[in-house]
Amino acid sequence: MSRILKLHEGEPPRPAPKKRGAYRRTATKSEIERVVRTATELGLTIYGLTVEGERIQVQTRPGPDPTTGARPAVDAWFDRRG
């Protein structure tokens, strides 16, 4: 049996173009400081801060000026949990 290999018939195959990996932006120190500063300037007490990638979540207690009548329920919830 004979084995025939043909090299470079026509144009050689080109490698597939490289794909850029998924770019995931992360929150910067200045963005986190801005969020905390804004919450403090609004008079909110910060109870927690969560940073997931570019998303910053601040857990605060409602301010002293509620727009609805839910203030007593909120106060009771915080009183039970300290």
C-alpha cells in the first residue's frame, strides 16, 4: 500500500482568528468611595456594602424623612434585629 500526502495544495489553511475573552469590568476604589460619600451626605446610615463586578450595592436604613407611612414597620424591623 502506498500513502500519498499532498502538501500545500492551493492555499495553506489559515489559523482561526483569536477571540478576545470576556471582559468583565470591576468597580474602582473611587466609585465605591463616591457611593459611600453620597449615602453619607444624604444622611443614610450604611449597614452593608456589597461589590460584585461592576455592581455596588449599599444597604442602608431609610432616612429621617420617609415619604410613606411605612416608617413604624421599618423601625420595628430594625429594633428586632439590632
